[in-house]
Amino acid sequence: MNAWTVLTPESIANTRDYTQSLETERRHAQEVEAKDLLVVQNLEVRMGILNRWGPTDDEWKQAATMVGKRRYQRCLDSLEGLVVARMFELTKMNMSQTGAWLPSFIYLSNIKSRV
């Protein structure tokens, strides 16, 4: 095992400087952030927004609550889609009026008849 790396003009051309790559990524991220901040500031000027919301503002708290409820609402929407799809399947098989209680009803009546 070699403790030292010997660099020659040929090997330097084949290696990648990871520090420089990370520094370039950091610089690009800063430039994108500055550009986005400029867009936000221009939008605030056009919309006449004088003060930004902070964590102590009522609007901030209402928005945080709405964001929290978003996941719950999306799950409900997904569940509704599954129920509607199941109803279409049952309608396609002409079984929409039987409902989901029929198998459990048959199971319970078999248990009662054994007792």
C-alpha cells in the first residue's frame, strides 16, 4: 500500500479535484438563491407587499395548519378514488347492490348455525 500519491502531469489530467467540484456546486447554489430572492422581491413590489409573514403572525399559523392538513386531505382524495374505482368494478359485474356486507353476513350466519 502506498502512503503517498505521486502526481505527474499525466496523472493530474486524469484526476478530478473534488474540493473544487464541491466549491463550484456551492457557488452555483448561492447564485440560484440570489436569483430566486430577486424574483421574490420583484413580486413583492408588484403585489404591494410591505411586510413578510413571520412565525408569530396569525397568517403564518393559518398557513402552517393548512399545510399540515394537506397530507390528510390527499390521503382522503386517494381513498375516495379507490372507493369510486371499486364501485365501477362492482357495477361492471352487476354486483353494486350487494355491498361489502354480504361476505361477512354469510360468514356470521355460518357461525351462528354451528352454535
